[in-house]
Amino acid sequence: MNNNIIKSLRRTLLCTVAAAAVTIGFTACADEMFETQNVTPPANGNGYKINIAANIGSGGTRAVAYNSETGGYDGTFETSDFIYVYNVTKNADGWKKSKWGDWWENAYLTPDSNGKKVNLLGDLSFCAWDSEAKATVEITPGVGDELMLYYKNTGQYIYYDNWSGETLQDYAIAEVTIKSIDDNGVIKTSAATFTHPQSLYKINFEGIPSGVNIKKVIIESEQQKLVREYNPTNIEHPNYFSNVKYYYDQNQEGTDQRELFFMLRFAQNPYYQSSSDDAITFTALCDNGHNYKGTKSVTKELVDGNYYQAEVAMADKGLAMTLTNNKTEEIVVLDSYTQIHSNQAPYTLEHNGYDLDLEWDGGENTLTFKNISLSTPYEGFRLFPDQSDPDNTKNHYLVLDGENTLYCFDNDQGFKVLDGSSLYVSAKSAEGKLNITQGRILLNNATMTIESGEITVNGVVSMYDNSTIKVAGGVLTAKSLEGYNACCIISKGGKLRVAKDGNIPDGFIKAADDYVLVVSDDGEYWTYTATEDDGKGLAKSIVVMPGAVTLISDWGGETLHAYVYPETTKDQSVTWKTSNPDVVEVDAKGWIRATGVGVATVTATTNDGTNLSAECIVTVKPLGGIWYENYEVSVTPESAPFTNPLKQAGKITSITYTSSDTSVATVNASTGEVTIADGATSGQTVTITATATVEEDDKYFYPESRMTDKYTVKLVPAIGQGERENYPSGGSW
């Protein structure tokens, strides 16, 4: 971003702000209102004809697109803008039909002119996916339906990353209400005032030396409240929380500017931490290979759609992620996707890395992790065999030097060993560790041998298609193990720790040849080791998986599994017992069923005379939430207002009622009282939905399925007024 762009952006886009401000503050511009224009809707196309008067709202912060002619950012609508429409009330998107009659693409409205105030015009229908019909079906809009308009959105999600040289997009959304629909399919709505789902921030970085260019900035919230992706039409999961990154490294040059502009959105609006203030960390990766880091506290409300400025003091944190060729001692600074070919030379990876996808192929040589802290947004660390070695005869060697951390935003990714690869892991010293704080280890037709060191996975170890993990030494700690056609082999000197509330498939853990398994209770973990078999055939340990279970009263049950070790124990059977049959029952096969509410201990005891036992703590909670007992109510179009009783259990703090079609019936949002609309006729139906919010507690269990419930109102003719068929006489009976 050059000086001209910054000056133009400041001149055309922002309100006047105090230049000497050193704390986050803002100045909002006044809104300009205008009257709806009488514009004839287009006659071509299909579906409903829509004409909505719109403006870009208040704040003056809207940066729609970079203008290459003026070198600035235009705060106006453009006729090339796409404004997508979503029917919030009917949960339906705007769609167009193809000439064959099927639904084939999202439809959109377009501005009739360039400027701050425009009319949005277009033809579209409303469609939703019917899971039962497995097809896209047309949805009829109604008067009173709430529509959401959102634009400059080329995909499902709104991304807040910015690439220098491309569009700096400050997305906007608006909500309108359908006021009328005439016989020609012309929809009239309230005027649309577009607001911003995020704010514009001008950050002045201090402390980065002159002559050093900023290539990338990572912005992180200490309390993980920063929105990376925003989906305006997804009610259940509207936000994806992560860090936000901005790149200024086009042509690998970066920028020498210290005043930079960012679009940011926080999880709450207004955003304020009343109990404990949040801290926003800025990390700048510069062209000298160093990371500079600064922190700004949030001590006041940050409201979406405003302009803020802040000064951040940046401290030099030294070199960023570096890769050293241990033969030539050549050092390369890494800041994005990287491939390491270990058949070329041994390498050492060290320092801190952000959003670095790392792919390692080849064999023969070592790769050393030296005190790395690596964040990976997608694929994470991936290991492949050397393409020149189709028989996979060359092994990979990973050395852990110091404490190393791998954080993957996607829990299903993380650390992968793939396609027949063979990986050996060892520690350079007793401090050699690898912590996978988010993500998992995944093996697919591969082998991983831990010779020394500690590997901790705050997730699952997944193994598929003839994969094997061999714990020959050191320690492997995991939440759970999963997979098929795979196993985990423990040798003498190795140790496997699995969380008590985790899971292990039957027969998954084995001892190396000539050894047997022994299991011990290690607090929150079961610890597996291998020892010589004494030949007596008696049990030495027993494990119950899972070690803790929560059941819902009156909702089925589940089976506990007891594992007796060593595997050579002649009598593997156990006896199950419950400490409180009024809370939970258990049968001879370990199947438990809730009989009441409370906490009970279910114990498995060996039957070979050793009387070893293991426990599972079972907590039984009642089901909280809301539900209707009557799921269909039949009334006449002339019926008086009514309510359908709604049952509830637990700490329900509020209930909101909505109608699927207000042209048939409206519902009081607070009381649930239903009023049949004027003009409604028999044969029509409408769905009334209740949505609850709760105060979480330890007593009740609140599944998502019980936070909403709905019933159907069916309009039927009044008695004596409906039509009936004339049947021919059938004689006496």
C-alpha cells in the first residue's frame, strides 16, 4: 500500500480524527437519508421483481473497492456490485432458474447507478434445500418476511484477509422487511440502510526500524474473539474465530508504511470484556526476517461499522521461522507454504512461525525441530515419501531439540504421515518434546516409530490402512485412538498415555513380541507399558473405557468396555457392579442404563482370583429444553387468537416465537399467542417455532435439538361449511 493510496483513503473514506490520539477511539459520520424513488422494475428474467431503495449507512468508513484511476477507495455503490438476498424468515436464498426450469445459481440485485444512494433492482425467486426431498424447492415469500442483503461477497463466507494490490473489501449488510407483494410479483420492502459487520482500523506501528518493510501482519485476540470468516446467512455457526492475517508482500517487497488500515470484526457487538479485558496482539513479519510484536488492550466498547485508530509499540522478537541447511549452513527465512526435501540435505527448522504449511518429502536425512512454535491454518505438517523411491526404502528421521509446539486451526489436520512413509522420531536431549496443542496425528498406510522424547496430542491419533505407531521409547500422550486395519505397539521402555474419557478400539494396543501389556492409573490417563510375561496367566491390571460417562435420564444407555492385561491372562472375564442402582444399572456385558438422576460408580472386577478392579464414574442428568406436546393444531380462518402449551425444563432464560408465514398467521414473539391473518383461507398451513436460551448449569443437559421446537397450524373449514363428496347409496348394513 503506497503513500498515495493511504492519503486518498484518508481523504475520501475517513471522518476527521484526532491526529494525536494514542488510545483506540473513533469518530462516526452522520447518516444521510433519502426518499424511495419510483423506478420501474425490470421486465425480463423470472421470479419476483424487486426494487429496494438503499444507501451505504453511517460512519463513512465504507471502502468498497480500490480505484486504479484515482488511486483511492470509493465509498459508493457500483453498478457492478452483486447484492445477494437471503430470506431470514423462510431460511431461503435468492435463486435464478435456468431455461430448463431447474435451480442453478444464486441470484442477486444490482444498483441502478453509482453512488451513495441507489435503487437495488433484480428478478429472483426464493429457494431452500429440502433434506427429505433431497432437492431444491421454491419457497413463497410473504408480507412481513425479513430479508438480509449482503454484497461484495463472492463466496459463502466473507473473508477478512487482505492481499495488497487486490480489493480492500469492507463488506456491508442490510435487513429489510417485505411490505407488499402484488399480483404481478412485484415485492416492495422497507428502505435498506447498509451497515458494516466490521470496523475500519488505522494502526500506527512504532518501533520497527526505518528501511524495514512489513510483509505480513498477524492480528490475534487473547480471548479468541476475533472473527476470521463471517457467514451472514448461517444462523447456527455465523462466525469462524481465529487470527486474521494481512499480506503486504506482493513482489516480495512489502511496504515501508507504518500507518496501515485493517478491517476487523469481533465476536460481540458492541465488543467489550466487562469481566476481564481482552488483549489484541499484532505480529509483523518483515523483510529482514524478524518478527515484531506489540499488544493493545481493549478497555472500551468497539462497535461494528466505525473507524478507530491506535498506536502500537512493536518490539523486535528476533528471527521468524528459519530453515538451515546443515551441510552448507545456508539459512532461509520462511513465511508461507514450504517444501523440505530431506533427500538433499539434513535441515533444522527453528524459531516461531505463523500460518506456515510445511511439507516434507524424501528420506535418508534428518529434519530437526529446534524450539519451534508453528501455527498452521489448514494442512499443517505433512510427510510424503520420496517420489524417486517408489518402494519406500528410505526412512524419514525427525529430531526433537527442545520444546516444540504445533497448533493447527483445523482439528482434523495437524501432523500427517502419509502414503507408505516410515518416520522415526527421537529426542536430541531429555528436553526434546513435540506438543500438538490443536489438531491430530494422522497415519495413512504409514509407520511412525517413537524412539525417545515426548509427543503430546491434545486430540486424536488416527491410523488407517495398515498403519502402525511403535512406541519403542519415550512417551506418547493422546486424547483418544481411532482407526481401522491399524495398531499401536508398545515395546519395553516405551509408554502410551490415553485420557480416561477417551476411546480405544478393541485390540488396537498390543505389546511387542515376547512382551505383555501392563496398564496403570496415571490420574487423568491410563498408562500402557510393556514387560516380560511371568507365565502365570494371571491379571496384572484392568482398564474400563471410558472412565467417565454422562447419561441423560430416560435416554437409552451405552456399553462400557473392560480390558484385562496382560493379554495372556487365562480368564479375561469380569464382573460388573453399580454403586447405586437407583441412578444407573449395569448388566453382565457392561451395558449401562440410567434409572434416575445423580452420580454412581460402575466397577469391573477380574474373575481370575486377583480381584483387580477399575471404575467408570457415571453422571446422570435430566434433559433440559423446550417441547410441544401438540405438534399440529387445526383452527378455522375465523378462530380467535390462541396459544399451544409449551413444556420446558431447566433454567430457561427466554423463549422467542416466530411464524414461517405471516400472511397466514402471526405470533407474539414473547407469549407465543397466534393470530390468524386477515385473508388467510382454509387449506393453508403455517409453522410456529419456539427458540429458547438457557443458563448453563451442572444439573441439566441441554442438547441443541431441545433448544428449538415447532408445530404446524392447519387452517380448516368451519363445521358445516366444507365441501363433501356425494356417495351412492349402499343399502342397509
